[in-house]
Amino acid sequence: MTAACSADEPDGAAAPAANATSAAPSTAPASAAPDFSADTEKVCAGVMKVIETDMDGFGAAIGKMIANKEAKATAEAKKAQAQAKTELETVAKKIRSSSAKAQDPELVAAGKEAADNIAATAKDAKFYNDIKSVESINGTLQEEMVSWVEPLAPICG
């Protein structure tokens, strides 16, 4: 069998090929992680812009909801609540879309988690029921907003 192998290949041809293959990984840097910093900065800026500017519609709808609740205008409060829900769902979609384009898989995952948290709040009837006045919005909204941005904080700072 040894004779058949050496007859098929020129002398020593198999050994250098094996050595060349095993030598290749040792010449490459062991921890050459990709540099996503420029892309991450760009994506984070886009996500933060969505949070800072696109939340205006949500804030306006919540304000209308509170005013209508205080005025005992239940039907109008429900309409404003539905608008707030739509606004939050839109923000979640934009964050999910923006972060999905990131090169860093951790940023993609963080954006998805943040968007999922926002979408969950949008569907949470208890969230809206707990907001009865301007005073009640501070604690309720602050708790929710932390969950919205917390996944992005370690990456986007």
C-alpha cells in the first residue's frame, strides 16, 4: 500500500502540502476581530435619531389621551391611545429596520431587542391604563423607556 501511494505522487509532494496547510493559520493574527466602529457609529446615530425625533408623535398622542381621560372623554381617549400605539409600533419598525443594516451582529440583536420591547409596550393595555394624569406618566413612561434603550446602551453609549 505504501508503494502505491508513493508511486501515485512524486517524492515528498504530500508532506509539503500538509505542512503548508498547517502553517497558514499560524501566520494569521489569532484575534483579528472585524472593526465595525464606523458602521456602528452611523447605525447608532440613525437609531438615536429615530428615538429622539420619531417619539414626538407618540408624546402628542399620549398627551391627548391624558387630556381626554381627565375630561372623562372616554371615546376620544381610546382614539388617542390607538394613535399612541400606532406611533410606538412605527418607532419599533424603524429601529428594527435601521439596526438590521448594521455590520455588527451584536448591534443587530440589540436593535431587535429594543424594537421588540417598544412593540411590546405598544400592545400593553396596562401601560396605557396606568397613565391617568401628567403626574402618573413620569414613573410609568420612565420605566418603559429604560427597557426600550437598555439593549442599545452598551453599544451605542
